[in-house]
Amino acid sequence: MVLKTLSDLKRLVDGSPMKKLVLAAAQDQHSLGAIIKAWKANIVEPIFVGDRDGILSVCESNNYDISGLRIIHEPDTEMAVETAIKMVSSKQADILMKGKVGTSILLKAALNKDWGLRTGNLLSHIALFEVSTYHKVIAVTDVAMNIAPNLKDKIAILNNSVACLNNLGYKMPKVAVLGAVEMVNENMEATLHAALLSKMNQRDQIKNCIIDGPLAFDNAVSLESAQFKGIKSEVAGDTDILLMPDIEVGNVLYKSLVFFAKAKVASIILGATVPIVLTSRSDSEQAKFDSILLAAAASKW
Ligand code: COD
């Protein structure tokens, strides 16, 4: 099965038992709105950790009824994050979600050696986009956690994202490893990594996917563009996963898709003991809801 739209994620969680989701620094309008929608759809049972007055004030101004739901009062942001993560570590919650707190504060806490959510694997971010100009959902990784991944990190990022898509129902997702050009250029490290990753895939060192690279963005998403340049590739024009060279390229692509192409997005951190809903603070309520759907699907495996 291939996801055509992000709402296809709903089918993957329908009928499953509700997951316990803890929102860290919960005084955040879009996060609260998305969670209440997911709670009413029987997808998650929320717990809010943060400033009680702030949470109640957001709920009152937006007519969110959270009576009966648990609030843990913790006005200090870093303590709220720590409390939320400890609830996950002690198995009181199945999903962690970032509220009104900076990304690096939450990620550093998730990596805490004593009470964090490490598994021994690399943690990485995946974002699924629904763009009206592409024929299916396309995943982009890593745009938010690993800053300048080396080859070893890229193998781990690929393995995380391929396992995610395999679990969502893709048998052999097609991966494009992006560069600025489609030829190997010894001065462009991204193209060297891409060539190595493709060869490792051919030799079955990276499994359950088809990898090609280096591909420039146009060849990855447009067959016509690849044919025009004479590139023969099983992946070109039909990519499921775009592997980014680094966080800057990834983050700019993410924001361009959302702001210019009006794409819908769902994003989480993979590789931790539980899925972490990690959207940008400026992301819409819809993006946060779709990310909760993705996390709920991910928490089943
Ligand atoms: N997975 C597993 N372990 C990791 C990872 C990872 N992705 N990254 C670091 N670690 C481990 C290291 O092995 C080490 O043991 C420890 O964590 C600390 O490593 P540092 O010193 O390299 O990492 P930190 O704590 O300084 O920073 C980790 C962050 C994830 C916070 C950092 O990489 C970061 O700031 N990423 C970008 C976050 C961001 O600003 N995103 C914005 C886009 S919206």
C-alpha cells in the first residue's frame, strides 16, 4: 500500500486501542487543538504537562473542553519536558509530543542518558508531505534533528525511515539520495555518500528499499526531467523517501513545501523508545493532528 494522502494514515489507526500521549509544555494552542480533535476521534488519551493557568487560558479562549483530562502543573519549561519524558520512560505514556518549547531543548532531554528515550539507535526525524503537484505522499528525512550526518549516520537515518515506511505498508520504498547534481563529483560530499549508499543497497547492506543517488531534486520527483537528462533510474519520478544531505537543505525544503506549495505535513522522531511528535511551532493544527496520527500508527510497531 502507498499513501496517497495524509488522511490515509487514519485507516492505519482506526479500531486500535487509544494511545496515551503526553504533551510537554502544553500551553500551546495548535497542539491542544490537535490533541483534542485526536482525543474525540478515540486516537489518543492525552496528559498535559505545563503551566496550568496557561493551558486553561488557551482552552477557554478557544472553547476547548478538557474537563476530566489530566493536567500536571509544571510552570518551568525544562522541568515540564523532563516530567513528560519521565512519564514515557516509566511507561505511563506511549507517545511524547512537543508543545511550547524549543526543538533542541526537547531533543537534548530525549537524549538524556539517565532518564531519556535512547534505544542505542540513532534518533532521526521524518516528515511526510502531501503536495498537490506529486502523485503520492513523499517522505523527507532528516530535516530537524541530525545537523550534518556522516555516512554512518545516513545509513541509520535511512534504516529508520525505511522501517517506518515498511511498517506503514510499503514493501520496497524508493529512496532518492539527494545532491546538487546527479553525477558523482569528488568535491561534493553528498554525491559521494549517495553513490556509496546506492552500492550498499545493491549489495543488500541496506535492505527493504530501492536506493538511487546521487539524484538532483528535479530528477527525484520528475520522470520527464530525468529522461531529459538521460538518467535511467528505477527511483526517478517515483520517489517515496528523499534523503537530505544536511539539516539546512532539509529544513529549507520543508518550509518551502509548506509555505510556497501549501503542502500538508506530518512529522515525528524515529528511533527513540516511543514516537515523538515534533512539529515546528509555526505548524498548523492540521499538521499537528496528522503528526499525531503518524505517531499513533508508529507506536503500534
Ligand atoms: N541519536 C542518538 N544519539 C544522539 C543523537 C541522535 N540523533 N545526537 C546526539 N546523540 C548523542 C551523542 O552520541 C552523545 O552521546 C549525546 O547525544 C550528546 O551529543 P551532542 O553533544 O552531539 O548533542 P547535543 O546534545 O549537543 O545536541 C543534540 C541535538 C539533537 C539537540 C542537536 O543535534 C541539535 O541541536 N539538532 C538540531 C535541532 C534543531 O534545532 N532543529 C531545528 C529544526 S526545526
